[in-house]
Amino acid sequence: MAAKDELPSTLQRSPEKAQRTWSEAHDSTVQSYGEGERAHRTAYAALKHTHRKVGDHWEAKDEAGPSDSRAERGAADSGGESAGGVDANASKDELYRQARQLDVRGRSSMSKNELVEALRKASERETARARAK
């Protein structure tokens, strides 16, 4: 397993299961293809299948599965926008609950796509704030 200090900061603030998922996928890819961007992308893809980014950390999803349309297409088609770890395939009610948890303003009048984008931005802000500490 990757050393704790080698984990990305958002994973250092996440539950052990998220850390283990990322580390095992990363280490497996490193064994096959070597260290680098490919190993990190693969590890995050595995993590996003079972976890979602909430603020400055990752939480387990209720149901495993691709997190957005880019993830649904698979590694062969890397074009398109990622939702940045937000589970864009979650229900609007679940996205609203997460937006309430992160105190996203204007959430009650947002569409599902607007909630995804607002959650992505809120998570980026929380991560930046946590890294600055």
C-alpha cells in the first residue's frame, strides 16, 4: 500500500476504505505501467467508482458505479468533462443533500446539472482551504 504521506491530501482526510481503494489501484497500475500520470488517473477512476468527493475529502457512495458520463465511456474515450469527483449520476435529492451539507447558496432553485457544478466548485474551494492550513 502507498505510504500515508504519498496519498493526495484529499485522501489523507478520507476514510481508510477510500485510501485503500486508491492505493491498491495505484500500486497495481505502477506494477504494470510504471509510476506517473497513468497510475494516478487509474487510481482516481477506481476511487470515483465507489466514492464521491464531498468538500475536502471522499465519502463512500450508496451504490457503486461510474460517477459521470465521462467515466461511463471508459478509459478509451477520455474526452469530455469530469465532474471532479462529484457523483453526477446521483439523484437530484442526493445532490441537494450534499449541497446542503456544504452550504451551497441558491441550491433550492438549481437544476441537477447546476447542483453538480456547484458541488464541484464547493469541493474545489474546500480542498484549497484545507491545503492552505
